[in-house]
Amino acid sequence: MKRTPLLPVVVAVAAAIVLAGCAPETPSAPTSDGPSASAPSPSESPIEGALPPTFVAPDELAGTDVKVILGTALVLTVPDASEAEWTGTTADVAIAEFSPGGPSEGAVYRPGFIVREVGSTSATLTGADGRTIAFTITVVPY
């Protein structure tokens, strides 16, 4: 009886199985049903959908109604090196609240207002010169 060596056949089959697991997966067409349809692709950054803050110079605020989108902020474009000299208030901190500026941990932050919920509140801003600017912040939904 003639015997064929089984070892080369077993090695070839094992190699084919192992290498099949290393082959790139064939991309499938996305479907519109199921939870994965709304998931972002791996190449998208989570911040890509974020909205930028509203930037305003203090001199442009007097007597105005500034609309700010919920989930963003109102940032004041004050002169460099004066960030910590500005103060502010709001009548309703549940809608918007002043956030002081100035240096912190190697960075310099601009003063502004953090918006918290949809609504409208009166606000004031006071600069280093003591001049107070009154205006309204209206927080709107996106």
C-alpha cells in the first residue's frame, strides 16, 4: 500500500485557514435600517459637528440683543492682555452666566458668557475703565 505524506496537506490547509483571517474584509453597502445607520464613520471626529462660539467686541454690545445658539458661548473679543480686567453679570444665570477671562495654566482665556438654556436675560459687562455696557442675551435652539 502506498502512503502519501499527510503533513504537507495539513500544513497547506492550516495556512489557508490562518491567512483567510488576515485578508481585508470586503466593504458592504450601508443599510438604512438598524442602529449602525446613524453612527458616524470611524474617520469622523466627534468635534466635527460642534458649532463655533459667537464672537463679539464689547463696543458692539451696547443696547443690543445678541442671539447665541444653545450649546455654544458668547466670547468677547477684548484687547490682548486685558482679558482678566472684564467683569459681567446676567439677571438669570439659568439662561447665561458670565465666565471671566485671564491666564490659567499657561493659556489665556477670553471673557464671555456661557449659555445654559433657551431664553432671554439682561446682561452687563464692565471693562477696566469702569464703563458698563448693558445688553440682552437671547439663547436660541439650534
